Amino acid sequence: MKSIRMESDSIGSLEVPAEALWGIHSKRAVENFPLTNRPVNKGLIHAFAAVKLAAIRTNQAIRKWSDDLISPEHVNRLGSKTESNN
């Protein structure tokens, strides 16, 4: 007899093998979307990678932009501070 664990989500509860590294959401996905045993198209994988790389670069640029804006150089330009409503 295999040991199981019970997992719950907003839909209900399901049995999952105790040793499984996945949980209820993965089990529901497998049940709801049958596998075709066809590999994912390499073009799709490259497209996902390109989108992720663009997101990484954008996040890095935003982080640098934010760091630049809070540098003392910019803070000292406020003068009387009326421009910033302080």
C-alpha cells in the first residue's frame, strides 16, 4: 500500500502520493489537460526564453533607473523643495 497525503485547495481535496514532489495543482492540471507525448516546439521554447530575457533586462533597467533617482545628486536639486510639495 502506497502512502498518500491529502491536499486541499479552493475546489476541494485530493490524494497525492506522499513522496511526490508536486502537489494538488499539478495533479489537477494532469487530470484536466491530457498529455500528448509530443515535445514542445523549440520555437515556442525560444519565444518563452526571449520574453523572460526581455523581462529580466527591463527589471534591471528599472532598478538602475530607481537607484539613479534616489541618489543624493537628484535629491539636492530640489532646492526649496516646493517642486516636491515638501
